[in-house]
Amino acid sequence: MIVIPDVHGRTFWRKAVNEYLGTEPILFLGDYMDPYAYEGITPADAYQVFNEIIDLKKACPEDITLLLGNHDLHYLNPDMEGGRLDYKRREQIIKDITDNADLFRIAESATIGGKNYLFTHAGVRAAWLQAHREELGNPDSADLAECLNSMWLDIDKRPLLLQMMGDVPYSRWGNRPYGSPVWNDVDDIDDTQEEVLGYVQVFGHTQQMSNPVIGQHFMCLDVRCAFRLFDNDPIQTLT
């Protein structure tokens, strides 16, 4: 599987897509919008890249998985509004996401090389699962991704999901001791044990300047390049 971390209007992902599309599944970890000004990418650039990725998913629906991050969901939930939000295009972005809701997911799971992986934007905390177990329908670990995705696709349940996704941890200047799967800082994830039993978690969200953070039970890949997960070697950086 090819894993593409936070985009934020960047185009590093194109090379990996051109090389592997049609031969290996490709998964984006979310955060398509809200570029960093110091990188010279404008909100208009990011919006164009976002639509390019949507078109890619429409053209190759079985090959591409698009997860949502906090910089995508905060357009839908005013309580999550944060820095760099593109107010000029906000209504259009909301329309783009909601009109194409079936193209996006909150989580994905896969087994690669005998290991079970759980992909989200920022990782799942056991404490967050426990706090929202009733709303999620008391899922087993194996059912967690589908429970989250079902809530996203259910128009009636989506507002509750967005509220749950608005749990921002203290580490991100929020008011919760735990964050949602789009808000955790990498330092919030407890690597002494599996936060989600039976799974190695793969996420982005916490930007690293050079190298990914690889723990025993997680991988934080937000370093502006694509990665390949495969059988013989747990992870390969694609440059």
C-alpha cells in the first residue's frame, strides 16, 4: 500500500501516484486544504490540488482511498475552526466535501505482511474510544473503521460524528485529556501498549521536519513524502 500523508496543497504525491496507480492501493491520510504560507502555496493552489485529488478518486475509485483530517472537517464543524481556514472558499469547500461524501472515509484498516494496520488522520486513543463507545455502537477493534465510516455516510449521524471529532486534546490547546482520530498529537499516543488492540496505527497530522516517527505500535508519517508499506520491509520512503 502507498500511504500519502498531509497534503496541504503540496504536490509531492503525484510522483507516487504516477508510479503505483493501478498496481498498489493508494491511501491519503487527509488534510488537503489550508497550506502553510511559508511554503509558497496559496489557498487557491490548495483548492486546485484538492479538486485534482477528488477527480483522481472518481476516475480510480477502487485504487484510491481518501481519509479526512481536521483541516477538512473543520469546514463542516464551526467548533473545530482553526488557523489557516480558507474563508473565501469555505462554502464551496463544504459543498465539495458533502456532495462527494461517499468518496471520503474517516478510517481504513488493512492487513499487510501479516500485520493489521489502522489508518486515520491522527491516530485513535483508547480513552477516546471508551468515552464514545456507546455512540459508536460498542465496536470491536476489527469493526472500528466501518463504524466510523458508517456514521460519516449517515446524514442523520454525521452531526454527532463531527461533534465527536471535535475533541481536541490539551496538547493541541483543546479542553480534553484525549483527542479524536483527527486531532491527536503524536506525543499523545501511548506506545507502551496498543491503543487499538491488534493494530499498528498509521497516521499523519503532527508535522515532522525530516524523518517519520516510528514506534512499536504506530507510525507518524507527516513528512511531506509518500511511503510504501509492504511484506518484507515494514516501511519504505518514496522520494
